[in-house]
Amino acid sequence: MSLSRRTLLASAGALAAPYVHAQDKPVLRFAWWGGASRHQATLAALKVFEQRHGVRVKAEYMGFNGYLERLTTQIAGRSEPDVMQINWAWLAMFSKRGNGFTDLNSLGKELALDQFTDDDLAYGRVQGKLNALPTSFTARIFLWNQTAFGRAGVKLPETWDELFAAGPAFRARLGDSAYPLDGELYDMILLSQTLIQQRHGTPFVDPARPRVAMSPAAALDWVKAYKRLVGEHVATPLPLRASLGGAEKPTEQQPDWVAGRWAGNYTWDSVIGLRGSTLAPGEKLALGAFPMLDGSRDSGLFGRPTVMYTIGRNCKQPELAAKLMNFLLTDPEAARLLGRTRGLPSARSALAVLQQAGGLPPLELAAHDQIQAQRDAGRLIRPAPLFEHARFQKFMREVFETVAYDKTTDADAARRLVEEGNALLQRIH
């Protein structure tokens, strides 16, 4: 063979070798949803994992719309990704008996479970099996435009009475278009449930059993509390929001919020940055106190993991998948790359990395501390996953929509919440 021929073959082999080696690497599939910042940060973290472990991670990412439908099809066809980002409520859909995902208890060598509190782990357990781990925890907070309250001559509410008094004060001093509180329908459903949970000592859905926990009297009180928020000019009415570009249009996209005419929000602490991003210059946000009724032991605060990671039941490489999950949740370099793209981390080591680096928004830290104080005091009771089941959410929204548009009586809406709610819970359980 000529020298030129040998040289050509040697060159071809040198080019082919890396390709064959790359193809021989173990491959993991990781699926998530999010926006551009989450995608960019996650892809950067995955590159680090690939380099460390000599594997290839196939990234399957998209926006939220359509993600659940795709995942449902994949799980039904036993072709789900190895590691998946899921909503906490989806455990009730995909793993009713704890068998829908890999039991993470069997992967203790690869997972630093001691990085999480017992309460964090409890959110991921289904019938004793650890199905998922949280990236972060989120709960409802009051976010106030302090500048707008100053214009209205009203101090930031600290009690329920002060909250309800703010409505008439805003109307009297700033006009009919000014409201102390804005929110989508679900925000107001949760806010009124919080008041009723404090007053009656029970949420709508029993956390331990698939049944409505509210008595008929409490359910009626819930409907009336929602109507009072709207009727006393505290919260923006649903028909008004619908007329302004859509009932579920986010608060930060509402011109009245931007201009400071709508001065508050009952929302997840994870969206503080979004809410503040569109405010007009000079408007200042403040974290509100969480109101409690005298003698109430349950805050009624609604909280749950922001998102969770889980490993598919049909994963062929569960140990390697667990290493990827652990890396994303607890590794210091991953924490620096991912930042707050999935909230302030639940894992102690990852949170410490961000705290030591500095630069965390003070308002987000204050909200995190407020929520954690409720958890530490035992006043934030784990809600029922079925409460956020897609079909149950649709049912609740339909009932409260009839209330918002005056298409039902208070008594009939309360009856439906209890009777039809119980029937639906039995069907989806």
C-alpha cells in the first residue's frame, strides 16, 4: 500500500474515532418546560454533566403549552424520558399508587436526600414511595404597590379587616378604575379559600382522603367570601379582566397594573420579578404581611413545590438518571449555572451557593423567609394533590365562573362544590 494511501486511511480513522466513541456513550433523555432563560441555563448545566460523566443527555424542552399532553402520550406508550420535570399535582395523575415512576428510595447512593427537609420529601411521596424531588418551593404572597397605596392614603393591609377596607378607600380616593388587588380567577379562589380555611379549620379537599373536607356551611362561606372580594371593590372582577384582553391575562401585562391603578397581587412568590418588571418608573413593590384570624392555627397558605424532578418507570439506567437528577438539584456548579430559573433551590447546598454569591433580590428573599416561617411553625398544611388535578381545577373554575357572572345562587354554587366535588374526586382518585 502506498504511503499516500496509508496516510489517507489513517486520517479517516482519526476522524471516525471520536464519532464512534460519541455514539458509544450512554444516553439519557431529560425533558422540561420553561422560557428562554431556563432553557439556556439548563443546557449549560447539562454540558457540564456530560463532560464529567462521559454521557450524552438528549434535551427535550419546550414551552408549557402542550408539555403535559406530550408527556401523557409518552407515559401511556412507555416511552417517557429518563428524567422529567413535572408539576407536583401530576403525581396524582400519573402515580396514583406510587408505581407510576421509579421509587427514588432505591437510589439512595446516588441521591443526596439529606439535602432536603422531611417536609420537602413528603411532597414527593405517594403511598410510601418517593416518586419525585422538588427543585424549589413556592407559596402565595401578597405583593403590594407601596407607591399606589400612598396615593390612596391607605396603609398596606396586615389584617383581613384592613384588606376589605382598602377596596372602598381606593374607589373613594382614586376612582372606580382603581383596585387594591388584582388576580386571575384561580388567585381569588385561593385567596377566599385561605380565609375560610382559617375560619373553619379545613381546606376544600381533604389532604388524606379523596373527599371534600369543607362542610356545606363552609362551602357557602367560601362562595360568599369570593363575592365579597369583588363586591366590595377589593379585587378586580372577572368580567372586567375578560373585557381587557382575556380573563387569564397575567397581571404584569395589564396596563392598569403598569400604571399603578391596580395596586396589589395575590400570587406565587416565584413571579415577583415578573410582576415588578413592567411597573412604571417610581412605582415600588413591597411584600405584604400574611393576615391571620385570631385563634386560627392553620394559616390556609397554599404552598407546594414549584416543579419536581422524577425518573421514568421504564428508565433503563436509573442509577445514571439519579446522578443527573442529583447534579441538577445539589451540585454547586449546577446551582451557579441554573440560578433562580426554577426558584430558590430547596436543596441546602444549592441555596447556600446562591446566598454566598450574593445578588439575590431582597424581595424574593423576604418572601422565601416569610413562607419558610409558616412551614417551620407548622401552619402551612400540605394540600391535597387532587386539588390541583387538571379535571378538578376545571370543575372549580366552572363553578366560580357562574358565581362571577351571576349565573347561579350562592347556595347552588356551594351545593355543587360539595356534591359534585365529592363525585369528581372519587372518579379521578
